[in-house]
Amino acid sequence: MACDAVLFIRALGFEQVDLLGLSMGGFIAQVIAAEEPQLVRRVVLAGTGPAGGPGIDKATALTLQDILKGLLTRKDLKQFLFFTDAEHGRREARAFLERLKERTDRRDKAISLRPIRAQLKAIHRWWGANVYENHRDWLCSLFNRQRLFMGSGGVR
């Protein structure tokens, strides 16, 4: 996917870009920054982690657990996948799901099991790609930035 993104960026005629990588897009942004550093001016990574980073190995099991929870409770699994189980998270999930209902035309099709499996497989491969022992140092060196925001703990 990173190769395709680079080809697309170049086809548009850009010599340098700012990247926003969310979730799996963060994996892709990291690969682009590592393999094509001259192409990347800035990178923002959100809801993602470094290759082989701590916790990524649990993504498949947690996702399957959330899918099962959604099926058993007959609730939209987005509230389990993308929001915390605290009161604030549940409130935000309800508000988000209500906003989704506002759009009545040209809605996205429901996702099927095949792309979910493909995404989980890609996440599992990313977990196995242990690039450096110290993931924080790897990210800092990769992006040559002074600040790194990680997890719910804030600046590190």
C-alpha cells in the first residue's frame, strides 16, 4: 500500500507532502517516511503504532472480541472498536452513531468479513515486523522530531 501511495503522490506531481496516518494509514505513513524521506515534509500519526510495537500483537484478539460483543449485544460494533468502555466513551459513541444516521443518501456499504480479515492479517504482519528494540527511539529517529505524543500518557 505504501508503494501505491508513493506512486499516487508522484502521479499528482507533488515533490513533498505532509502525511496524516490514522490507524493502518499510520503504518503506511511510517513506511513512506522510512523509504522515501525526501518525499515527506511532516507526519502526523494517530491511533497507530510502530512496527512490532507493544500492544499491536493484541489487536486481532481485541478486534474479534469487540465483534463478538457487538453481535451478542446486537449493538453497532463501532462503539466497541473505536470508543472506550468508560461513560464518556459510551456517550461519545452514541453521539457518533446518531451523527452517522443523519446521512441518508450515498452511504458506505456495510463492511463484510473479507476486508476485516485482510486488515487483521496486515496488522498481524505489522506486529511481526520488529524494526527496533526501542520503538520510541525508532519513531523519533524516523521523523526527526523533538516531541512524540504516545498513548493516553501524553508527551514522552
